Amino acid sequence: MTLTTFILRLGLTMFLGAAIGLEGQWRQKSAGLRTNTLVATGAAASILLLVSLTGDTGDPSRVAGQIVTGIGFLGAGVIMKDGFNVQGLNTAATIWCSAAVGSLAGVGLHAESLITAAAIMFAHIVLRPLGIKLSAIPQDKTEEEGTYFYFIKIKYLDRVENHLRVMMLEIIKVHRNLQLRFLKSSDNGNPDHSLVEAQVFAVGKSDEIIEGFAGKLTLEYGVMEVSWEFEAQAMEE
């Protein structure tokens, strides 16, 4: 391989990696301009090293396989779990794609690397706003799937605690899509009043059921205050 060919392939890789990283830099992602440029350049340099040492007798696919493995560890570093939500999957996928672009340019597939980079940028620039618009479309409540968590807080007179616990369990038992995750009581610093905190797991969004649940509890003797809130949705990526 001549020095000119080496410079051409590496230069093209740096340009494409920077182009891919511009969108992430603009949106202040953890992997932006420099990260994607370096990932693409490193992948290309690894391929170019093999080609320079072995010429046409080498097998770039072996190096490409190792690059994919190495990028997997790098991508895992940008994936974070926040409660029931997973963040960073898009960034990790972009890093992986940048390595693929670098590998293509490294073996001399210039047109293919340009097409791949254009496809990646299309996914970011066009599909991202499209995905946001699709997510904003309201769904029919009967079609809302997934698992949801609700937090319920009840303030009541201490002498009605046993009756209140039994009632709560009976209401939850009626609705098969509901499951009690935990239930704890405390006097909240006042021995005359008690506070119950419960987390309810629901299969499918169940705001109306929880609202009716809270409404029944407010009608019970000794119940002073009932509040509930949607706590989280368990996400699968």
C-alpha cells in the first residue's frame, strides 16, 4: 500500500466520522464529534495496519470482527440505566456504526463507506424527529401495553389500620392486572395518625383503576387523606 492510498483512506474516514459526530455534538450527547471521529479512525487504522503488513494475502474480516468486539465494550460505557429507563442506546449504536464506516474505508470501499455514513446521518436527521412525532400520537388506553408502577399514600386514624389493609388487598385482588409490590406503615411522628405507603405494579396503564381505588379509600371511615402518582414505566429496549 502506498502512502497516498493510506492518507486517502484515513482522511476519508476522519471526514465521515466527523460528519456522523456533528449531530451528537450539536445535541450534546456523550459521544459527539471527537468520539465518532476517533472511533472511525481507529477502526480504519486497524484495517490499514493489516493491509500494510500483509497486502492482498491478509484477511481484513478477522480484524473487523475484533473491532466489533472492542466497540461493544466502548458502547457499553455510554449506556446508563435511570430507574426503569435505559439511556444511551442510540449513542452506543452510533459509535458502532462509526466503526463500521471506518472499517469500510480502511479496506478501500470508498463508495460503500460514503453510502453507510449517509444512511447513519439520515437516521439521525430525518428519523429522529419522525420518531418524536410518532411517540406524541395519543394511543387508545385499551391498547397501551407495558408494565407500570404507581405510588399510593394514605393518611388515616391509627385504629382503622387493619380494616384499611384488608380493604386494599381486596380491591387489588379484584383487578387481575394489579399486583402489590410493597406496603409499609409509619406513625409519621404523630401517634394518633398513621401513614401507609404502597407501590402497585400494573400490567397496562391503569390510571382510571388507581383513581377509582383512591376514591373508594377516601370514603372509608378514619381515612384523612389519599394521594397517588404514576411513578415509573418499566421500559424494554
